[in-house]
Amino acid sequence: MQKFGVREVEKLLRLPRRTIHGLVKAGFVSPERGPRQTYLFSFQDLIVLRTAQALAAANVPAKRITRSLKELRRNLPQSMPLSGLSIGAVGERVVVKEGASRWQAESGQYLLAFEGDPAAGQLKVVQPQATAEDQIDRGYELHEAGRLEQAEAVYRKALEDGGPDALLFFNLGVLLEDMERKAEAAESYQAALQLDPRMADGHYNLALLCEQLGRPQEAIRHMAQYRKLVAKK
């Protein structure tokens, strides 16, 4: 069975030596000892190290990490199978895919996916695709923190990747208003309402904005629609 020294682990996983030693000290992996008491890591250790680091970075409690990794390690193959191996999250479950077969490990939604062949010097982390809800939350956090340009970039990237979304257009409209880009904000609200004509807040915000932009008839129409929708609730 092939073993990997600390230097090789640093290269393969792109983890600092201090992080590797810290994860060993925390008991997440127990590598063998080689000449001069140097650490020798197995293929399983590589997977566990990278997973532990990802979970720790996500502020998952240490006890939960240990529980997840214990079950995960118990089911991992001794070496990279020819059919390939990936580890990822599906909802609340950790799912391991080995070739055409899949099996479930301990729950741990923060786990990342791994692909490659460590023996060939390849082992990469595959970041899970962010959902529209994730990107909306991220954009909102950036907006609240006053990082408006970054928030705009997140919303526009989300629209580019996932296609039209009413809430994304609405949040972008609110952001553009705060950036004093009122005409663009109005366009964004209109796009949101085309996708969801029953979005009361969209009609309300657009009504106020149209009044500021000197478009009184549109303002009246959207405010009337807002009142109609609110009255039905």
C-alpha cells in the first residue's frame, strides 16, 4: 500500500504543514511512523485529512467531525479504486460514489467532494454547486455589510449561472436602489414581477421608485396592485 509523507500531502491537498500536524494532533487521523519518526499517510488518511479540514473550516463541532469521519473511514477502500471515487453531500447525507455504486456514510452536509488519483499526484476538491438560495443569502450578507459591489457581483453571477429568478431580481433591485442606480433598479423589479406577478413587495418598491423617476402612471398602477395583493392575504 502506497504511503505519503507530509511534503507529498502538502502538495496533493494544498494544506499547510501546520494544519496537517494540527489535524493529526486533534486525533482525526493516526498516520504510521516512518524513518526518524516522520508521518506516513495512507490514501484513507488523505481523504480524512481534507474532509476534517473542510468540516473544521465550516465550524462543525469536533465531536460531530470525529463521528462522521469514523464511519466514513470504516467504509473507505484501502486505495483509490480504478473506477474512481468521489465523496460529497446530498442533503444531510454523506454519499460515497465508487464507480457505479454509491453508499452513505455518517450525516455531514458540509463535506466536499474529492476526485483523482493520489498515486499520480492528483487529488482535487470539487466544490459543491451553490444553490440560488445560497447565493441569495450570500448577496444579502454582503449587502448588509456594505460591500455593495461584491453583492451585485454575487447576484449577477447567480442569474448567469442559474437563470432568471424572481427573488434574485428583487434583491438586486433593492441593492441597485441603495447604489443610487434607480433606472437599473426599476428594470430589476420589473424582471422580478414578470416572473412572479404576485410579489407584493416588488410592486410596492417599484411604485415608490416610479414616482421618484417621474413615471406617475406606473407608480399608481403598481401601488394599486400592491394593495390588491395585500388585501387578499
